[in-house]
Amino acid sequence: EVGILAKSYIDQGRLIPDDIMTRLMLNELKGLDRYNWLLDGFPRTVAQAESLDKECQIDTVIDLDVPFETIKCRLTARWIHPASGRVYNLEFSPPKVQGIDDITGEPLVQRDDDKPETVTKRLQAYDAQTKPVLEYYREKGLLKSFSGTETNKIWPRIYAFLQTKLPDVSQKDAATPR
């Protein structure tokens, strides 16, 4: 039920309201105190960050500083095969035949939230709401930013940084309870 509600916001190019998102996330985090965990895309607002801080001790916040044009190009180049969930990207993982799934020969579709106008709206909303969150965590001394446009160049720097926070955790056993 909450997922359907969340999808309606995403399809309109809007971000999910704080109360819904915070409730979903805090519910998921219950019982994870034995684990190291990483959140992706949450919190997106100061209200979400404050709610998270009341429930959890945050050690580090990582900011991936990627130009919006790079993000927009990647998202709008994404096409999927609905039946299987296979994802293609016209830039770096295209189908053999444009618009056709490699395995079934069925048509690929572009999700509503990957269409250029929706992506632009979402990026503008994200920027307006998250800049204050970055400042919130910068003031707490928890923010570490990584700039770039290519995953294979940014990831090694992020991984090396994470090793300073969790030196005994390898990529292989990162999901093991502690």
C-alpha cells in the first residue's frame, strides 16, 4: 500500500513526502544494530536527517557529487524489459537491436521516472531539498564528498575511504553480521 503511494509521487516527478519516507526507512532499520549498513538516497531532507539522528548514530555521510547532466544522460538512456526486469542503457549497455530485448525479442520500455521531463523535475527537487542536508551533516563533521562522472573512477576512492571506517570488512564479507 505504501509502495503504491510512493510510486504515485515518483511517477509525477515528485519526491516521497518526509513522513512516509521516514516511517518506511526507520522501520527497515529496526534490528540492524548488529550490522554496518549504508543507506542510499536517504535522508533527503533535514527533517528526515533529524528523525534518523534521533534513532541511529550516523558515522559518515557520503556525497556523490556528479553533475546533473551526467545523471540525466544515464537515467534517460535506461530502458527495461518489463517481464524480466532486465535493464539496458543506450550509452554503456545497449541491446543488440535498439528497442528490443536481447533474449526474448520483445519491446523494451522506458519507465515514466526515466523520461527526460520527469528526470529533470526530480533532479531539481532533489537539489533543492538535499543541499540543506549536506550542510546539516557538514556542520556535524560527518560529510565526505567524492566528485566525478565515472563509477570506475569514483568507486575505488569511496571503497578506500570506507576501509578507513571499517578496516576489517572486505567486499566479500561486507554483509556478514557483526
